[in-house]
Amino acid sequence: MKNQIIKLFVLLFIAGIVSACGNNTEGDGHNHEGGEEHESHEGQNEEGGHEGHEKEGMGEVHLSNLKFKSLGMKVDTMPTRPISGVVEANGQLEVPPQHEATVTAIVGGNVTSIKVIEGDKVNKGQVLAYLSHPDLTEIQTKYITAYNRSEYLEQEYNRQKKLFEEKVGSGKTLQEIKSDYFSIRGEVKGYEAQLRQLNLKVEKIRNGDVYEQVPVVSPLDGYIEKVLIQLGQYIQPQTGMFKIVNTKHIHADLMVFEKDVYKVKEGQKISFTVESVPGSRLTAEIYSVGKQFEQNPKAVHVHAEIEQKKEFLIPGMYINGKIHTENKAVKALPEGAIIEEEGQPYIFIAEQHNEDGETEWAFKPVEIRTGITDEGWVEINLLEPLPKGTKVAWNNAYYLISEMKKSQTSHSH
């Protein structure tokens, strides 16, 4: 019995040792598995971090030298150029009031002849039309009568004056003749003024030549904008007959809103386009800024002298203008060098490689921030400085981003 008890004790002791060893082995296994899991997670973090870096860099696109040339790619360092702030304004072409005219009839008459049509170029003093009416003839005959009367009274006045000085003539007679003479002389001057306004030569009328037709002449050089009369029509005094405009003095009249007025000054340059003339781009210089607001809309008039005026410019044409307000030298690229992707602007840096004797170009996008835009150039603000001498693509940014996306899609499959 005693031996059996000893054997049982030994067996229990051995079983306890075996159980303890088994527990230690399982614990090691769990620890090793935890280590493997830890290593696995570390690998995933590293892989995830690598994927994030690639997304930030967005990869790159490669072009053969042949493709590079066929696309007309332009690659160079990023230039510094003056770019101005811009105020956008709309308006129309105008002519100053002293360079346009409405030709009116000074006296009433019937239109007997029209010498011009709309669009004709005319010179100052050129005959535009002729008028005829008995009243016009009457003015001339009255002038002839008054002029001849004044000639007689002048002689009589001088004779009576001489007699009075010699104490032979009467002072009363002299005063009467003097009164008549100066009165008729004033009447003659009045008729002469009217005849000159009618563009008639008074010297010719004095000799008895009466004009049957009265010319209507242009008061300035310019172009016939409108003809407002017809043959045979009776024209009342002060009735408009023609409209003339001198387009040599045409200028840009832009409306600048209240929020931008403080930026605008005399001497600033304007670039503008004419709505009715596609592809037109002209320049002008501000010579006057209005001092009073128009109420609807609340804006001031800005007048600018057009440089290199074109024949197609006509008063009343609507224009879209950009006023260049301030110049500063900045890093800039043409608009075609910039592409927006997921709401962020990018440019492409360019590197040239030679592999197996073949030239290849690599383009890599770089995120930037844009500033002022002026005449097709955009201010470039780099988030990180580029190494000195780095070349960038000046065009075809849209094509480059498209090719890069195609490449990424291909690799993902």
C-alpha cells in the first residue's frame, strides 16, 4: 500500500511538470504570433506611408523626343516678368461732343439736292445739300436794297457833314442824315451776318447775283452718320438734317464700379475687346476719370484714348476692358502651363534623359498657388523652392495630366 502511494505521488509530480511545460510553450506561441502581427502591422504602415507619398507626388509622365516635338512642347526655366493688377470694366466707344455735329437748317426751305449718303467721308465746309425757298431769295434782295441805300446815305452824310463844317449846311439836316445812315448800316451788317450763316458770298450778291439755292455745309471733318432728310421735303428752321462724327477722336468710355474706383488713375493702360468684332484686342490709355457717380449702376466714367485706332471702330460699339492698375515683377507662366486637379493648381517640372542613345522627357507635377492673371500670364507662387536651373513646361499641361492619368490607370490593372 505504501509503495502504491509513492508511485501515485511520482505520477502526479510528473504530470504537473508536463503541464507546466505545455503552458510555457503555448505562451511562447502567443508571444510569437503577437510579434508576427506586430511585424505585419508595421509592414502595412510602411506600405500605407509609401502609397501616401506616391499620391502626393502624383507620379510622372514620360514623352519620347519625337512626341515632345510633335506636341510643340516648350520647356524653359520659370521667368520673372512684370504683371499688373486688373480691374474689369465694360462700356462703349464714344466721341467727344466737340467732334460730332447735327447739321440744321438756319432758315426754312425745300430740299432740292442731297450730295452725300451715310458713311461718306466729308471735309469741313463741304456742301451736303441745297435748299430753295422764296424767303431765301427775299433775304438776298433785301440785302441788295439795304446795301445800295447805305451807299447813298454814306455819300449824303459826308456831303452834309462838309457843308456843316463850312457853316453852309443845317445841323438838323446833318443829324437826320446821320441817323438814317447809321441805321441802314446796322441793317446791312445784319443781312450780311445772315447771308454768311447761309454760306453765301455777300460780295457776289452786292453785284446783283442772287443765289437760287442755298448750300448746307459740314461744320467739321468726319463721316456722315445719318441723313435725316428727303428730296422735296420742307425743312423748318433749326431742323436736323445730317449727323456727322469725326471718328479720329473716338475713345473708350468705361464704367468702373465704386469698389474699384480708388485703383484707377490717369495714365494707366487698358486692353479691351469689341463685342461685335471677334478676335479684336486693342489698347488705350486713361486720360480722364469721372468725379461723379452714375446711380444705376453706381459707377464712374473712365475715358481712355485708343492707341492705333482701327477703321472698324464706330461710336456706340460695346466693349469689354481690363484696366491694368499696378505693375510688379513676379514668377509667371503662360496659362497653358497650369492645370487644376481636384481643386488644386499644378505645373510640371521637366527633366531630359538619354537612355540607349534615345532622348526622353520626364514631366512631374508640382502643386502651386496662383496669383494675378494678366494678358495670358499667371503669377506662380511655389509652395517649396525649386532647385536653381529647374526647367518647367510652358504649355500642354492639360495633355500631360491626361497622359499621366492614363499611365496610372494602366498600372493599376
